[in-house]
Amino acid sequence: MRDRPVEAARWIAVVVVVAVVSAVGACRRKEPSTPPVATPGLTLNHDKAPLGSPVDVTYRFVVANDARFDQDYRVMVHVVDTDEEMIFNFDHNPAVPTSQWKPGQTI
């Protein structure tokens, strides 16, 4: 009779473990199944620059061969420091609106 609480506790522990494992599996974020519509790249006018000095950044987008844009999107640029804290952001419209981007084109 004294073993019943111990046995019940074991079953409760098993049920809790199964529930947690099931919940973790169900909540896992799945990778997107669609490839990106454009691959970004950038070039800087300096390899190194003193703190506070200007640096020119040129963005480049290689549009995927099967990409289609039906509206204009914004470019989001977020610069982070070595601790991954955002120090600068510049969200803007690209020079060529995305609705005018053609498959295979480099913008």
C-alpha cells in the first residue's frame, strides 16, 4: 500500500515528460519552404575606418530566376555591434522599386 504513491508519482512524471516532449516538438519553428526572392550583398568603400568616420555602403540584390513582385517592398538595414545590440538602422525604399525587379536581374 505504501508503494502506491510512489508508483503514482512515477506515472505522473512519465506523463509530464511525454507532454513536454510533445509540446516542444509541436512548437518548433519550421524553416520556410520557399527560397528567397533575392539574395542581398553589399560592398564598403573601406576595409577599416576610424570610429565615427563615414563609410559608403552599396547594396546589391540578385533577383531569383523565379521571383515575382506584385508590390513594392522596403529594404531594412540594421547594424549591430559585437554584442549584437542595434546601433543603427536605415529602413528605406530601394533605388529601383521592387515591383520593377525582373527575374535574374542584379539591382
